[in-house]
Amino acid sequence: MHLNPDRPQDFRRIAPDVRLGERVQLHGFVNLYGCEIGDDTRVGCFVEIQKGVKIGACCKISSHTFICEGVTVESGVFIGHGVVFTNDRWPRAVNAAGRPQCADDWQLLPITVHSGASIGSGATILGGVTIGAAAMVGAGSVVTRDVPPGVTVAGNPARIIDSHTPAAP
């Protein structure tokens, strides 16, 4: 992990159960717990990555991004600024009995982002979707269903706008 020796105070919250690969770069004000981050991945400022998340090697996670439980990001993925992943299609504060919800009150909907995909700034990725290899999600898009490999999607809801996206290097 890359730490800046010139900064006497480090504003990162990294739980002891986080697994970091070699040469991972973490910028200030990150909150990581129970996740795994692969070699040579860069994580920007003001990013939260929750338990159970797996991030592959050589990814770039830009600032102000939220990656919730149930997300798997394969290698070589770009995630722009302010991207939000959600894992609950019907969120509620309380259960049917009027008590605060707990893990037993909802169903986690996993998300997979395959190798070489790119997600533009401000996109929202809903639970239960898969983003295919080398796919591109336009900035500000709301992804409500699976994105095939190698296509570009944009809009709300995101729709295919180009099916000839070049493959990742």
C-alpha cells in the first residue's frame, strides 16, 4: 500500500479485516472494511468499500464512490467519480413489525463488473445486474439490467447506444 510519508496525519479508516494486494494506492478519507483489493489498484478520496466486496487488480476507483456489500469488480475496471452501487431493490428503514431492519429483513442482490469495463462518473448501478467485459456505462446512467460485453450504454434507464465498443487493451 502506498502511504505518503510527507503527511503526518492520515485520514483513512481501514479495518483490520481488509486484504490489500501489492502496490495498492489509497488516497485520504477512504473507509474500507471486510473487503479485498487486488494488486496495483488505485482508490481515490472519499470512497467507501464495504464488507464482502472484491476488487481485482489494476482497477481505478475514482473519488466519492460507494461500493456496497455484494459487489465483485474484476481486473482492469475503471469506475468514475461519484458512482453508487446499490444492493437492495426495495430498501426500507423498518421491517413489517416497525423495528429497524436487520440482515434477515432484506435480500442482498449481487453485482458483477467484468474485466475491462468502464463506468462513467455519477452512474448508479442497481443490485442484481452484471456489466459485461469491456462494456462502457455512460456518465450519469442508471443501470437497471444486465449490460452485454463490449457495448456502450447510457441514459436513465441505461440503454445500448453503441455495440462496437473496442475491447480493453
